[in-house]
Amino acid sequence: MTEKLTSFFEEYLQKESIFKDKPVLLSSHTPEIMPHRDPEIEKIAAILAPSLKLEKPSNLFIYGTTGTGKTVVTKYVTSKMQEITEKTNAGLKIYSINCKLKKVADTEYRLIADVARTVFNENIPETGLSTNEVYKTFVNALDKERILLIMVLDEIDSLVDKIGDEILYNLTRLNSELKRSQLSIIGISNKLDFTDHMDARVKSSLCEEELQFFKYNAVQILDILKERSNTAFREGTIAEGVLEKCAAYAATHGDARRAIDLLRVAAELTERKNETKITISCLDEADEKLDNDKYYDAVRMMPKHSQMVLLSLFDLCSQSKDKPVLSGNAYDAYKTLCANLKYKFLTQRMFSNLLGEMELQGIIQAKIVSHGRYGRTRHLCLGIPPSTAPKIERLLREGLGV
């Protein structure tokens, strides 16, 4: 087997790839050319331009569905501003974070500490200080000299779900404490109704400027795919009609990111088959593979008790009509399910650990809520996309025999 595997890898290294520049198909890539987003680029640039003179720009809230270019356009504009700042030595600082992916955005303490460490190299411990002390350190560092700090909070709704919107109010009000410097916020969200549930004070201070990114249509997605594929692939490696069908697949949701992912996966499947041209059949196979997304695979590989916890949440969320579920009620439902399936239930601590693991995977969302002298509890809801949830629920019921 060792010789066979060695031979396989040696042959792979000698084989010419159909990719010319694969990273341009990754979500982390920021392209120089973004078809059909010039108006949005120009508007964001116009709003942020005063910061190059260290004049505070308006806070900006950007919203739109997944794959409409919100993050990549914002990243493109701010990166160009940083390039200019490096030449002029202006005191512009830009801090960017994806609040859904980074664990530092799960408490106010951790987020402010991370900004202070990342931007100002402040030595703040992971724990041990009060949140007020962390804010004081951050404000002092920011106000040592004349600085304009722009905080880009991508997936800002995830931050609010975890911490509450009070943090946004605290950040927007910091300017009243600063003597030399200023702070501005850019919030990015996939949730079109996010601001509807926001405290009126926070909304008025955060949403000084708003910009909506509308969905791409099939023709626009096709232009994006042509632009990326010209750089990503060697000439003659894409069969006729592949880009058109790829655009049509993604146009249902107006999601350019899915179209690019679909094309990349189709190319990877083509190479695994030792073929040299991406075909319609490979694209169809890639579409099916993406549908069996990471959530489905993660749930399928879960231990039985994790699956029972998740199925209990499915039932409770259905009964509560998508309102948050108390962790105590979820534990009671889990114990009932264990009894019905003749399993010995886990302790509440182990149950809590399973919830934590699922939260890290994005399968559930949890928010700690204080009830004063009655203690604290977690409000739980599903983090699985609605399009995938029915398939995962069927998987759980069939696997557990419910």
C-alpha cells in the first residue's frame, strides 16, 4: 500500500493541473475587478473618504443576502485606503473581524481586548480584569495621539445575538470620551431585518448611513464567473455551457459566492477523475455535493447523544415557533428522548459541553441571558440554514429510529 500511495502522489505532482491560479476561487480572495458593484464601491468610498484626513466618517450599516459582495467590496475599499495611509503616514487604523467565525466576539471583554491587542499592541490578559478596565485601556491607547479608527464588524448580527446590542451603543458613544481621536463603525449583516429588532438608541447612532446590496441576476453572475475563470483556469479547460449553467444554479438566490464555490468544486472533481475539462456532468455532481453541506456531514458524524440533543432542539424550536429555547427546557426534552430510546442520559454539565461544541460548529446559536437573582441561562436556537434543516432532521430521526 505504501508503494502504491507513493506512486499516486508522484504521478499527481507530475500531472498538469487545470488550475492556473486556484486561490482566486476562494472566499478569502479580494479581486481587483468586481463586475456590477461599481456604484456600491463608489458610495462606500465617498462615505469613508474623510477618514483619510482623520475626519470621522459616518457610521455605515451594510446589508444584503449572502453572496452579494458586501464583505469583499468593503474589504477592497478599506484595503485601498490602507495603501494610501501607508504612503502618507496618516493615523488611520482599520480593524476588521468576522463576528461569527472569531471566538473573541462572544463577549464584550474579549472583543475590546482583541481590538486593543491587534491595533495598539496592548498587553491585556484573557481574563482577570473588569470590562470597564479593558475599555479604559483601549480608550487610553486610542487617545495617545490623533487616530481615526474604523471598526469593520462583519456578521454584526452574530455579535448582537451573543452579547446584545448594548456593545454597539457603548462603542458609538466612545467618541464623547475621546479628546484627540475618533472611532467609526461599519456593520455588515446578511439579515435584512436586523435593524428592526435593534434598540432605538443603537439604531440612530449606528445607522447614520445605510447601503443595501441587491441580489445578482444570472447575467451578472455569469460575468463574475467569466472574470474569475479567466484567471483561475488554464485555457480550454471549461466545456461549453458550464459557466452558463453554473450561473443559472446560483441565480435562484442571487449568490455569486455559491457560483464560485460550485465552479471550484466541479474543477476539483474533474481533477480527481483524471479528466482535463470541466463538464456539465461534473458541475451537476458538484451541485449535489454542495447540497450535502458541512452541516449535514457534521451532524451525520456526531455521537448519538449529540444527535439526541440536537433532535430535542428541533422539536422544541418547532413548538416555540422559532422563539429561543431555554437550556433547562432543552435538557428536560433531551432526558425524555433518552428515556424513550432507552439511553442513560448525560449530566447537565456534559449536556452543556455538547451544546458548546455545536455552537462552535455553527449548528446552534446560544445567547447567555441574566435573570438577576435567579441566575443565568442560555437561550438556544438552530443555526442550520432553513434550506438544509429538513434534510438534517430526517437524518436524525432515521438514525435514531424516532
